[in-house]
Amino acid sequence: MVLAQLGGSISRALHQMTNATVIDDKVLNDCLKEITRALLRADVQSNLVDDMHTNIKNIVNLQHLAAGLNKRKIIQQAVFDELCKMLDAGKPSFTPKKGKSSVVMFVGLQGSGKTTTCTKYAYYHQKKGWKPALVCADTFRAGAFDQLKQNATKANIPCYGSYMESDPVKIAVDGVERFKNENCDLIIVDTSGRHKQEAALFEEMRRVSEATKPDLVIFVMDSSIGQAAFDQAQAFKQSVAVGAVIVTKMDGHAKGGGALSAVAATKSPVIFIGTGEHMDEFEVFDVKPFHSSEYL
Ligand code: GDP
């Protein structure tokens, strides 16, 4: 499960501390060193790790803790709260409402899993009784429309795109309008990607967003990008109003730390994770299990 490995390392560090006879500064520092190492190994951005370290040290001031207080518990709670803060964007993302037409735009680099995730997201909602539809506004990658259409056909979801039109904004606007007229309640717009963060991509995202006025923009991120996650997520956030994150390929060898960085960069929550290539390999991401004592 996502972040389980990280949770395991942190939990080991805390247990080691619990085994110590006396909790003093050395024990606390050793424990924090272990936690810091685990976070860095998991590719969490070093600035975030430093902040966490400082915050815990500020909260847990052993010299000033009144005698009789359970120091172990206070340290555990501080670590716990700081980890949750890292994963929690502070506010929930916009949630589409069944029966009320919402437009959701997907953005991300090429290869991040955007097109696959659009269909997974549509399929997930269709199973819950929604009437989703897919719009392919990716005119950059040859075959993008065919790929989306193929996935959509498998799931019996209507799909709009064009082999002739080269303007992604026009396709996006036409597709959204058509599906609004057909009373679809979840209109999903797949957009172009690039291999790198390029100005042309961000300008295109800005134009598609301005024209279709999405209720939610979802940033799709490959979990294996590690340390690059923060800058990538931030670059998208600066062009369009990213409101949620989906992390893909969590079934691979990803360490999951990039997800924490993407949350910090976009101030948006992770709402789903991709756990395979198939349409149903898709899970709601809930911070709560991480909040629970499962890992600590
Ligand atoms: P796009 O360029 O961002 O639209 O990316 P695609 O949707 O075409 O996905 C790129 C590759 O990643 C494809 O081979 C997908 O099957 C694969 N992929 C997408 N999501 C996942 C996932 O959650 N797990 C795994 N293992 N592969 C995925």
C-alpha cells in the first residue's frame, strides 16, 4: 500500500525510541535522524523534511516538559501530526455532484498516465451511476485520440475528439458543449503532455482551461519521478488552477515520497492512486489510514 514502506521505517524509529530507558535529547535526536533518513530515502523533498524536523524540535522541547508527562507519547504525537500535515492539503478538493454537469480537466507530462487515468476516473464514476464522457484535447501526440477512444469503447463511455482539427482549445470547447447538451454529469477533458516542462505546454493548458472553465483541474503524476515532483507540480499549478492530484504507477517500485511533494507544491490533496494498467486498478486515496496508528 502507498507509503507503507515509509510508514514502516518511521514506525521502527519510533519503536527504537520507545525501547530506550530514558528519553533524553540524544534519544530524540537519534529518532529524528532515522525519520529524516526514511523520508529522504522515500524521495520527499529535502526542504519539507527540514521543516518537519524543525517543527518537531520546536514542539518537543524536552527541557521544558513538565515532570510526569509521557515524553514518548508527546514525541509520537508530534511526529504523527507533522506527517499528516505533509499529506494533508488543508482543504478538500472540489467534488463533482452526480446529476449536475461538471467539467474536470486532466494535466500532466507525457507518459505520466494521464490518458489511462482519465478513463479510470470515468469508469470509477460510471460504476457509481454517473453519466461520464471523455474529450480528447490532445492534438500533440499522434494516436492520443485513438487510445482514449479505445479505452472509452471498452468501458462504454462516450468519447469526443477529432482527426482533422489541430486546435486543442476548439476540440475541448466543442466536446464539453456536446456532452453538456447530452446531459452528461462528468465531462473529462484529457489534454496534451510533453516529455519536459515546456512553455508551449503550459500556455496550451492555460488556454484550454480558460475556454472550458473546468470545475476541477487534476494533476496526474507518475510516482516514480521522485524528487522532480515538487517542481513539476508547481509548474503546472502556476499555469492552471490545479485542485487535486492523482499519483499513478503505485504498483511499481515507487517510493511514494513524490506524492508528499506534489501536495506541498499544489496545496491540493491526492484523491486517487493508480495501481496498474487496467481500468479498475484505481483506488480512492484517503489520508485517514495514515493518520491512524497503523504506521506508528
Ligand atoms: P499519458 O501520456 O500521460 O497520457 O500516459 P498514458 O496514459 O498513455 O500511460 C503511459 C503508460 O503508463 C501506459 O503504458 C499505461 O498503461 C501506463 N500506466 C498508466 N497508469 C498506470 C498505473 O497506475 N500502473 C502501471 N503499472 N502502469 C500505468
